[in-house]
Amino acid sequence: MRRIGHRGAKGHAPENTIASFQKAIDLGCDEIETDVWLVDGALLITHDRPASAKGLLTLDDALDFCAGRVVLNLELKNSRSDASATETGEAVARRLLEREAKDVYVSSFWFSALDGAMSVAPDIDRAFIFGAAPDMPALLAQARVLELWALHPEHEYVTPGRVSAAHAASLRVNTWTVNDPKEIAQLAEWGVDGIMSDFPERVPKR
């Protein structure tokens, strides 16, 4: 099971900062999850849509810091339209190609963002995020269309049956955001592949 730091290690340091990323690495994370927005042509690292780039990391900053140290899971953020989400996916994928970035994949609540990323860089892994009970047959069908690598469900919507169905479709399951040790143990027993946590040291590695 993979130990994934949520926005770095936000239980220990300010989220989506170099300090938080460093703490996640210090705590032995296999991956760091972080958030990327496309705003006025700039790719910015922040959870909420920013009013400006002041004080924020850029995607390049995050890639420079994490390269060769830890896998980076880039959540493609969007608050507007499918067209905007597609543009974000395309822009991030284009930047990853330009940099020949390794050990990076993209995830999103927006199928259109993942589709945009796939259109530019089909070899970059993609994961769909969801926070509601899914129609699994429909979700798995869409996963085939978008050639997804993983599903990222909110932990409340993980069940043994859904994990098994995803695995049968050759999809990994990485769940979020889990801080309670008992819940972490239960999810590990159900066979999830990775757990995102604000306190990633609580996630056992195997």
C-alpha cells in the first residue's frame, strides 16, 4: 500500500508548500498529492482558485522540488466549465511533456480535464476522483474510454466490492483523506492500493 501525503503533509506544515512537501518526504511518502490551477496562463499550486499568483508555488516549482525524490499526483482543479477543465488538463500535460517529467500523474473530479490531458500526453497516467456513491458499471465504462490508471474515491465511498470491481478492471484504488488509524486499518484490509492522509506516517507501507 502506498503512503500518499495530502497536499504534502498538511497535518504538519502549511499545505501545498515546499515545507509541507519536504515533511512528506521526511515521513517516507511514496507520493505527494497537490492541486494545480490554470489562472491567466499560469499553472499554480493551491487548493482554492487564487486571486493572484503572489506567494504561491508554480507547477514548475513543485516539479523541480519533487523530481527524483517522490511521485507527484497533480489534481487538475477547475471551478468553471468543461471547456475550462479541458484547457487545464491540456496545459498541465503540455508542461509535463515539455519538461519530460517523470514520476508524475494527473487526477481530477472532471472527466473533461482528464480527457484534455490524454489528448496531449496519452502516456501520462490518469485517475478519476469522486466523492459520492458511484454507478460502478458506468464509472468503469468511462474509465475504459479515458484509459484510466486509477480511481480516487473519498474514503466514505470505499467498499470491498468496489475495490474488487476496480481491481478486476485493472484499476488501482487510492482513497482520500484518511487520518483515523482505525479507518486506515480497515481500508488496508479491504485492499486499497494507496491512502492519502494529512498525517501520512499513520499509513502503513507494504
